[in-house]
Amino acid sequence: MDSIILASASPRRRELLSQIGIEYEVIPSNVEEVITCTVPSEIVMELAKQKAEDIVIQLNCPGKLVLGADTIVALKGEVMGKPVDEADAFSMISKLQNNTHQVYTGVSLSYMKEDGEIFSHVFYEETEVMVYSMTEEEIWYYLKMKTSSNNAKISKWDKTSVPFECEDKAGAYGIQGPFAAYIQGISGDYNNVVGLPVGRVYQELKNILK
Amino acid sequence: MDSIILASASPRRRELLSQIGIEYEVIPSNVEEVITCTVPSEIVMELAKQKAEDIVIQLNCPGKLVLGADTIVALKGEVMGKPVDEADAFSMISKLQNNTHQVYTGVSLSYMKEDGEIFSHVFYEETEVMVYSMTEEEIWYYLKMKTSSNNAKISKWDKTSVPFECEDKAGAYGIQGPFAAYIQGISGDYNNVVGLPVGRVYQELKNILK
């Protein structure tokens, strides 16, 4: 399989592609996100497609495959992106605890045909996540944690130090970190919650490339 | 929370306890496993209890909490432990592909009371795993992979080099490695498939220690 282009700066998506042995280069899209849909599954597909096609156009290299992805959390119809500050993160976790929510990741596999037309194969995966009940003390303890990710840069909330664990994550939690203590179970693909449904991606790539 | 004793040599169980911030020391049990049950959930609880109580007795230290765990894979009533060789691994993956199986992890939280009596709180978690269909070529490609785990020691099958990815894993696969390409989804706790249901473990520890 030729190496693909990952149109995302997310270290978690990089790690997931590496985990299943897909070679890639990273060219993050900074396209301005335009949301015209209201249904979570359609929002993530729309944004994934915008990111992938943005890079396809920049590259202008027929046949080069670009993967775009977008992840959001939805609870009873309310869509949660990344928290803007600590109070927003507290509000998100307070709603997610003792409850079941859905995580949607949209993926777009896009390339330019020889005639310059852009082809995009777009799909999404939905995973249900059940979270145990948490005390206020447990929520604050979690929100004060710093990330231990190797890819941690500088915190957006606390400019002098490493990011908080909940920063930069849809729904204000990372299932692959200490929040695992509060996960009762899931229904669907685990890696979809981390940020990329690599099982489905691998199967779709096989179909496109055969 | 005081540090606990992990009665298991599994590097994956160590990583999972670290992930949720539980402090532990490792004292692996080498007790001879005695299976008197036939139901998968009972087998893993029986073995987890034997391992934990073996270490409780060796320690002879009242109040010190020991965690024992055991994981097996079951497909339509057939129990799969770790593969004994490559042919066994091939047989297991051939059955798991294009199918749904169950993973059971039993956990025993055991300690000695002041009067010397042993108390064990034993439970299990079950996770359903759906595997995409795989070609024979894909199965062999997977079986020939070497592990990239940091904790890799020497292969039992190929004494001169690092272990195969499928070695030393119930059902001959690790969901947290390249086999993720073939996972369609799960129902239950993901970490239960990796080897320890840390969400449930954290909740049970809170109840025991309060």
C-alpha cells in the first residue's frame, strides 16, 4: 500500500495509523470549518471531507490519497466539541457521567482524478460510551490532571506548562488515558472514540486500492 | 489509595493500572492452575482467585490487597487460551475472523484479615468482539509479525528473537496492536479485552477501600 496523506495534526490519529502499519505523511488542513448540517453523523462527514479535499487541492497531485477525519461527542442531541475552558470541560463531564453518549468520527478518503475532478469516499462510525457516575471531587481531580502523552505541546489554558489531559479532546475526555477508570463499556469501535476507526479505515482502503 | 499487589506478570495489566493511576508492586503468582468449572466466566474467576490467594498466603501480611486476573476467549462455547504454536494460532484466528466471540476477564481482589482468614471479592467482565473477515494471506501476515511492545522478551517459539505479536495472548491476538485493522467493533469494556477491566476494577476498589 502506498503511503497516504493524513490531513490532521492529531497525534492520536497518527498513532492509530502506525498501530495498523499504514504508512503516512502528515499535512494538516487549516481550512475554515463550515457546518451546514445539524445531525452529528453528517457534521463529522462534512468536516472530514472539507479537510481532506483542502489538502487534495493544495497538493494537486492526481492519485495521491488523502485521509481527513473529524470527531465529535453527542449527548441527547447536544453536540460537544473540544472544551473552550475549564468551566466548559466541567460542564461536559458533569453531563457525560452516569450517562450514555455517542461518539461520531467522520472519515473522508479523497483524491484527485487524472482529469482534475476530486473523488471523496466519505463514511462515519458511531460508538456508544457508557460512563460510570462520578463525584464532583472526581471530576475536578480529572480536570486538573496534566497529560502524559509523548506528543504534548504547550497548554492553551496554562501557557507555561504541558496541556491538561482534558484539553483539545472532544467531550473533554480521552478514553485512552486516566478517564478509563470511569468507562463502564462501549458499543462499537474503541478507536473511533480515540479519533479514528482504523478497522473500518483499513477495510475501506482495501476496497479503494484493489 | 495504598499501593496494591498485582499477582500477574502481564505487562499489559501493569500498563492498564498505571493508565488509571493505581500504584502497585508486581509479585507474579506461579500457582498451578486448577480448573474445576466449564463455564468461561467461572473459569476466569476461579483462576483469578487462585492467583490472588496464592500471593496473599505467601505475603502473610494482613490488610495488604492483592489483585489476581485471568483472561480467556470463548467462541460458541469453545474456550481459547494462549496458542501453543503457530498452527494453533492459525486455527484460532481462522475461527475468530468473520465472527463474534466473547472475552472474559476474571478479577479477584483478595486480602488476609487480622485473624488470618482470607477474603476475596471476585467478579468478571464479558466483552463481545466482532472481527472482520480475513483472507488466509492476511492471517499469515499477522501471525508472522513480531511484537513492538516495549516489554517484549525472548520468543518462546523462536528462541533467538523477539516474540511474535500473537504469542502469549489469549485467542492469538492483541486488540491493542496491529490486529485493530480487523476489529469491527466491541460491546463491553475494551480494556477487558486487553487483559484487565480497569473501569470496573477502579469502582470495586472504591467500594472495598471506603
